[in-house]
Amino acid sequence: MLIVTHFAVPFYSYYLTDPFLKKYKDKKELFLYSCVIGLAGLTPDIFRAHLTLQSRYNAFSHTAFAPMIALLVTMLAVFFVGIPKRFLFWIPLGVTTHLLLDAVSGGIRLFPSGEIIGDSMIKFSFWGFFEIFFFSLLIITYKHDIRKFVKKAETYN
Ligand SMILES: [Zn+2]
């Protein structure tokens, strides 16, 4: 899958479920945190951008080690930088959504030089539709939730 989809799937996983677990002061905070989880979903491609399926199969960042490394890095960030504790769950999950999305759109290697798992369930020619759909959805979410909040804050001041 392409970058907007890899960003949007973890973004919305967080954006739509976390407000049930935690009360947010405002939508801006939720939006920013969701962006962090969205970026986590991009990291396998940031470390190894792949244009061909073959380079994806050879990428260490596209194996089961990626979420484990993400967990380790998040643990360090929680203890030393003080980022929210729930990111311990969400950042590795964001990375996992990348692997799942790539697994249904061409497959990945779960272990370096292991077998290729997954299939081309979502054909390459459809990837663009997902990009356009999620891009529009992100713009609508931003305009609807964030702009409204900023306007409200302005009228209070
Ligand atoms: Zn990828």
C-alpha cells in the first residue's frame, strides 16, 4: 500500500477508539496524538522505501522484528522522554498495521529470508483509490474537528 493509507489506518484506529478510553481536553490533542500513531505506521517505509515487491521482501523493516523494535524504542521514550504510556501499545500497533496492509497487498516476509506470507488481495491498481479516499477523509477530519475547535477558541478569546 501507499503512504496515505499507511498513515490513515493507524491514525483512525487511534482517533476513533482512544476517546473512549481517555477524556481529551480538546480535539487538537487527539488529532496530534493520532498523527504520531499515523507516523508510526509509516516507519517501515521510512527505513526502507520499497518500489518493488522484491525490495519489500528484502526489507528488515517489513518483518515481525519491526513491531518488536518499535516496542523497545517506545519503552525507552516512555521512561526517558515521558511520552504517554498508552503509546507502548499504539506505536507497535501502528507498525503492525503497516505489515498487515502490505501482507494483503503483495505479501511480506515475517522473518528475514523466511517464507512470504500474504497475497495480492488488494491489487496494485486499487491502491490509488485508497489513497484518494483516505486523503479526502483526513482533510474532512482536519477541517471538521480542528478548524471548528480553533474557531471556537477564537470566539472565547
Ligand atoms: Zn511497506
